[in-house]
Amino acid sequence: MRFGLVGIIAVLVIVFSATASGFLTLQNLDNNARQMAVVGILAVGETFVIITAGIDLSVGSLLGFGGIIIALGLAHNLPAGLAVVIVLAVSVVIGLVNGALISSAALPPFIVTLGMLGILRGLTQIFGNGQQVGYDAASFSNFASNTTLGIPNLFWILVLVCAASAVFLHLTRRGRYMYAIGSNVESARRAGINVNATLLTVYAISALLAGIAGVLLTARQAQGDPNAGTGYELDAIAAAVLGGASLFGARGSIIGTFLGVLLVQIMTNGLNLLNFDPQVARMLEGALLILFVYIDHLRKLRVAAAW
Amino acid sequence: MVSAAPAQALAPILRARAISKRFGNVIALQDVDFEAYAGDIVALIGDNGAGKSTLIKIISGAILPDSGTLAMRGSPVYFHNPRDARDAGIETAYQDLALAPDLDIPANLFLAREIVRPGLLGRLDFFDRRAMRERAEEHLRDFGIKVGSMEQRVDTLSGGQRQSIAVARTVFWGSALIIMDEPTAALGVAQSALVLDLMRKVRDAGTAVVFISHNLPQVFEAADRIAVMRHGRRVGTLDPRTATMDQAVSLMTGATTLESVSQPRSSQQNRGGNIPPS
């Protein structure tokens, strides 16, 4: 993880608390916690993929696809639990297809998931008939607006996803194999790691989390939107990279990604409260992304020079 | 014939008999015998295309021979894949390292063979970081490999240190036989000395070592026996204490036959090598 990130977030919080009225209120914290959940969950999935030196461009579309499926299911009076299970199962299958094409067929992750992005967005528009899909299931949409122990359920889900992912990635052998593959796939193979199975797992996890994010977003908006999640894959990738993940693989952590999401969220929210044009936050996010990667690059050069 | 079987081993750990292998019309190996003994470094030399790599790949289970047999400690063995050879105690250190540069030293030593935590956590696939670090430290200390902190990423080590880690991993898991394919090819003089020294320590610990190299001074410095290959055949065995590098070269190139090599070399020539670390 990046230690600098904690410092930047702390500075932002202090500055916004002092300058933006309404920043340090329970209401606003609650809003922030809800708003960061969806992209946060996507970014955690993306972190797994990026650690193996891959990329998953399909998660935003998959989020929209999952969101439409569950909205349609609920609109047709499917029990919410069953609808959720269907969406998550479909998501995992799509992730396995991505993973199989990338591992067994050895196609580049960028191309496979870019293709899947298009396929899923098209399917989503067709399924939704290009329109929002309303549903009538208050118990389902209430989940997204309710809190547990004073904390929004959406944020709880993000925390659970982060905790489970961090344990898996950092403490188990299968998690370590993801780093090993991202570090040097041929070495990993020769050492005896089942590279194909690991990549299948990685893309399935990313897709599963995208499915969860789709369910949550549909609950939060109380309707399915065929355009939901458009471009979210880039936000997720940006957050992971801000959090220390490297597209060259083997670098990144769940806590780092969480901090990356938090940074973007706080910056966007604070600038918004200060009445900046929302595009300013986007520009700053982009600039920070480039700056962080550049700093990493310099650090790497120093290591190389030390040999 | 100059065949210096080591005194400390009666039977070879590994014996390959009459191994042949063709790739299409190319005869890669023809009737090759090869043996490795415990506590013995056998160098495998030959020009490019002589069949060294093919022989090594057969011994390490990467390819299957067309004919011929492998035996370990007198019993026939059949390696269908590298896993089989590895399970039999044969480890290979590849030329291009095969480390995960972003992982730390214990993670690399235990890659794909991690120690899991005891009990339920272990069944849930949790690895035991401390146990691996302790065993890695112990192992590296035994072989005198100094690396500073165990927590550093392997890509922060020097080339020689990284090669030492790669070799140490081979040694760690190769209970019977380790194969080192050009372990010093990318290294400077001092770092090569480090690796050769490590190889001798492994030998002294009782493991059989196969050392493939194009670097004849290093071969003469480190090996106990030198197996020479040419055009897919084993053309002879040299004793590095009595043979000269010129003799090795002429055997490799076919300029001489075995008979003319078996003369003891003149006494003023040193045993090849003893390159001091710079």
C-alpha cells in the first residue's frame, strides 16, 4: 500500500473540514460511504486482475448487465434472493469465459475483456429495450437505503468484500500465486503453479464482484438502467492504480485500492461542496493518477540503478 | 578410458542407459549413457546442439526419451512430466532463473510448495509466513548465502544473489540430484565464484550435481568429472585433475578421439581454475 495516500487523504479531510461547510456532517459521511461502495467493489475485483498483470475492461458492462437482469427478474416477480443468485451465477460464468479465453486460449486480457464489454453492453440494451426497467420490490431496494449499526448497508458490503479479499489475497497460497503469476508467469508455471486455474479464479472473482456491484446499484436506484456502469471499469482501474497496483503485475493490495477509492470519493465530494465544477475533480483524479505512476516509475529506476 | 567414478559413492544415484531421442529427422541423442553420483559434481559439456539440453530435459521429466531407461538408486523410474522427476528428488535450476522477482526470498524458496498453517487455517489454504521465513533463513545460513533482510523483494538483490537464491531453491528441494543449467552464464567473476562455491557445498552435503556450462575454466574448477557430448553422443569422460582444457575442446569438436585424450596432462599445469574471487 502507499503510505503517502493516507497522508493525502488526511490533508484533504482537514482542508475540506475547514473550508467546506457540510463536509464533516454525519449526513455527508453517510453519502460518501454509499457513493463509494459500487465503484469500490469493482475496484477490488480489478485489483485481483491487475495483480496477475491482466486487466478487466468488462466489469462496468457486467455491472449494467447484472443490474438489468435483476431488475427484470424482480419486475417478473421473482423472489429477490433467487434473482440475486441468478445474477451472481451468470456473472461468474461470464468471468470464467473471460478467464478461459485469457488462460487456455492465451488471448490478451485487454482484447478479451474489451470484446466482452461490447457484448454485455449490447445485451444489456437489448434486454432493457434501451430503457430503464422499474420493479416493485421495496424490501430489495430498502436494503440499499438502510443502515446497520448506523452504517449504510452498501458500505458494509464494501467492507466485507475488502476484508474477505484482503485475507484471500495476502494470506492464502492461492492469493500468493496471483502475485507470482503477475511477477513472472513462466517462473510461476515452472515452479508448479496451476496458472490457468489461477487466472480462471481471478476473472471469476472480478466478474462476481461486478455482479454484486450491479445488484447493489440497481437496489440503490430502485430501477435497472441499461447505461449503468458505463465507464466504471476505468474508475475501478484508476482507483486500484492510485492505491499502488501496477498494470505490469505483482503490485497492489486491497487496502491500497480501498484508499484509492476513498481518495477519489473525498476529493470529488469536497470539491463538489466547495461548488467547483464536478469536472475539476475528474481532472485532478487524472493528474494524480499520472503523478503517482510517475513517482513509482522513478522509484523503480532507483532500484534498477542500485544493481 | 578416463572414468573417475567418485570414491564415496558405490552406485550412481541416477543412471541413464542407452537414451535416444529424435525430433523429426534430427537425432538429438543416440545411445547415451549418463550417471550422477551422490557427493559428486559431474559437468556436462558439448557444443551447441550436442544434446546436453535434451539429455537434461529427459532427466528432469520435461520430455520423454524414444528409447533407453532411467534408474534411480538402481530402480527403474519413469518420468512423464517434471512433477514426477521433482517428486523423485530431482530439481533443475534454469538458465533464466525462474524466480518471481516481486516476491520476497522465502516466498521464492517455497513457491508452489508453501508451508501451510497448522490445523483449520492450513486446510483453508493459509500459508505460514513465519515458518517459511525461519526455514529459509536456516537454509541460506547453512549454505553461507548472505542476502540481508529476508523480506526484500528478489529483484532488489544483485545478480549473483538472485542466482544463489535460485540455486538455493533447487538445493532445498532437490534431495537426490540437482541440475544447474548454465548457472553462471549471466554473472560476473565474483558472483560466479559465489555460485560455484555454493555448488561445492551442495556436493559436500551429499547431493549429486549436474553442472552444464560453456565456461571451461569454471567446469575444470568445480567439476569432479566431465562428461563430453558431441552430435548427440557421449564421446567421453574427463578427469579434470588430469585432463586439459585443450583436450576437452578437441573432444567437443571431434578433433580427437577418446584414446588420444586419455594421456595424463603435464604436471606443471594446475588443476583447471581456482579463480580467486575478485
